[in-house]
Amino acid sequence: MKYLQTIFILTLVYLMTSCSNSKLDEKGFQVGSSSDNSENDQSNGLNSDSLKIDTRPSSVLLTGVPNVRLTTIYKVNVNKDDNSTFIGSNNFHYRYEEIEENIENKGNNWNNNLMPGLQAVYGYNLVNISHYDIRENNQKNFFEKPVLVKTLYYPTFTKDTLNFKPIFRDYFMVSVYNDDTNKDGFINLKDLRRLYLFDINGEKQKALIPENYSVFKSEYDSDNDFMFVFAKLDSNKNGRQDEEEPIHIYWIDLKDPSKTGRQY
């Protein structure tokens, strides 16, 4: 495609509005007393006196940094029909369309990753990420308490290239619901979604988007290696996304994600 624009959209599925409206996607977990227990307990499948969250590890993620391995941690869910338990499993976002000009262009080989150098994983009721340093024999969790992780971005194990240059990332980004922002007693998709940067040691560095915003979609600029993040300002301060609230666009320099700014 000779007319292909410089900036093209890669749908970051779980940084964008969710494609599914199922009850599973709407669940989260209870963090305190709800202002409307009967309604929220039914929609979230949790009893008001059941605030303890049981968790289990799922699987190990191989990162592009040899001494760093991640483990996804999921909330244990109870099947009401037979009281059996289950946890979610890892799913991965991939680039779902090939750019015609680049099919044979090995200078842009992303190995089907969502963005060059970054793998993206998500799962139902993913509530934390364990970071393990093989060299130091040290384990820590990204978050001190359970959160609702929407998408984890981490350095790819594959050898990706962009514009004929090897791409190496040494950080993590996490899209997450980490607070009961609307004060309904639950952490779920009705709260504000934040985006955080962690260094390669698993230490939180900063919020990439101001915390009074809720991110909902993203685009990727391959010429500049930028991520553009669309977010709604919580202008009425009710702790949730509302249709009429203003949309702003922030850029993140993926070469150095500590560099961010507002584009619109």
C-alpha cells in the first residue's frame, strides 16, 4: 500500500474498550462495604462478608531480559453450580493485521507482537504480577495488594526489529484498575483505568497518564516509536468514565517511557 499513512492503528485490545460485555468481564472483587450491596453482590458474584481474596499463580512469562521472569497471579473464582474453583489463564494480544509493504520487509519484524519489543498479556481476574530475578534469587510482586490488571506489557523474548534496528525494552507497563475510584465497594471495570511504568527490577516508577484520567484506547506511531494513549478526564470527579467527559491524547516515547506529554 503506497498510500499507507505514517501513523497506523494497532488495536491494543485491552487498553481499548473491551470487546466483550459478558458478566465475567464485569467482575472484579470487593474491597469494602457497598452502598448497594444487593445489586453489586449479584453482579460481581461476591458475598458482602467475603472480602478475603484467594489467589493462585498461573504460568511463567519469559522476558527479553534473561535474569527476569514474571508469573501471572489470578484470583480464585468459585463456580456457584458445584462449588468448584477455577482461575483465569493467560491470553496474548497480537498484531492482527499485516502491513502490506512490510510483509517481506525484515527491517520491521515484530514477530506478531502487538508493538515491536513488547508482548501484551491479559486474563480474566488477573490480580497481580510476580517479578523474579534469577541472578539475585529475589521475588517481589508489582502491587502490594490485589488489583485488577487489564494488560501487562513486557519485553519480548523474540528478537524484534524496527526500521532495521534491533528493539530492546527494559521496562514494563501495566494497565490496571487499582483503586475503588467510584466508591461502590468494588474494584472492577467501572473504576478509572490507570497506566503505570515499572523498571526492569519491578519497581513502580510513575503513572504514565495522570491518575484523574481513565485510559480507553491507544495507537502506535512506528516512525517515532511512540504510543498515543486516549484517556477521559474525570472532570466531574465521580471516579468513573462518563460519555460526556473530555478526551485527551497523551504520547509515550517507547524508547524512553519516562518521557511523556500531552498531544491533544
